[in-house]
Amino acid sequence: MGTSQASAGEAAAGVQHSVARTVVLHLLPGALTTVFYVLAAPVVRGFGFPSLMAIFLAALFVLIPFELGYLLYRASDAGTSLGGVVLYREPVPRGRFSALVPGLFAWSAVASMLLYPPLDAFFIENAFFWWPEALFLAEDFARYSTAALLATWCLGLVVNGIAGPVVEVRPGRTWAGSWPCCRWCTRRGGRGAST
């Protein structure tokens, strides 16, 4: 990458946006994904797939294009390539990675067995009591065909396991470090904070 591209990319990523813009950029993709899911879940179930397929389709047709489109917009606006706005690409040291993977699996097991059931019930009863029951993901997967489940899990692996995480590494975000996405974060001591 040339020097002008590098400085343009640094300038694009170095621009700190407001807290309001940060909130919009974090909540808007989820809101758009939710709208797609609400509209697609009944259709997907009508075709014999679990509603989880609608979530994966929402990620494929809404979430990933929105996030990738924003990255491309930032690159175009800065006059650089996509690689110029996706910073913080240093590899994670092997020791940290070796500790992180089993640690995340352990946390996932604890959270899904101990924390998820009571918190799920609490939030469903108190915060999402208005949400239609048909849109919750608590389904009996035994009622779906093997082919429908296989297609759902394969799409989920590709979209949620590969494509989504690749696009999620966006400007200002690190995989295992600080998150200086706005002035508020940099004041809290994130990477890029003024010293």
C-alpha cells in the first residue's frame, strides 16, 4: 500500500465521531436485521424451515451488506482501499490466542447453562412481553425435516461463522483489544487515546 493510501486510511479511521453516531452505527444494523427477521420468519416457516433460517438470511441480506457498505463508503470517502480503513490487523499472539479459545468455550458453557435460562425468562417476562411468541427462537427442531435443518446449519456456518466475523472487523474495532470508535471511548483510555 502506498504512503498516500496509508495516510488516507489512517485519516479515515482516525476521525472520531460523536457518541450519537456511535450509538446509531451500533444499533441500526440490529434494528434493520430485526425488521427483516420479523417479516421473513413466517415466510421461512411456511417453506418448512425453522425461524433460525430467517436470522441467517437477515445476516446475509441485511447485516453483512450494511456493514460492508459502510466500510466501502468510508474507504471511498477517504480515497483509499478497503484495507486502508480496516485497521488493527495485527495478529493475536499465540499465547493469548491459546488462552482465549478455551476461555471463551468455558465462558460459553457456563453462560449457556447457568446464566441464560434465568436471564432469558426474566427478559421475556419483563422486557419483551409484547413480542409475539411465534417470533421467539424456542422451537422444537424435531418437527423440521433433516434437509431443512442441514440447510439451516450450513447457511448458519457460512454466514454466522465465516462471513459475519470477517465483516465485523471494521474500522476502530480490534479483535482482542481496545475499541476507540468515538471521542468517549478514547477518553476512557482506548487505543488512540491522547496521552
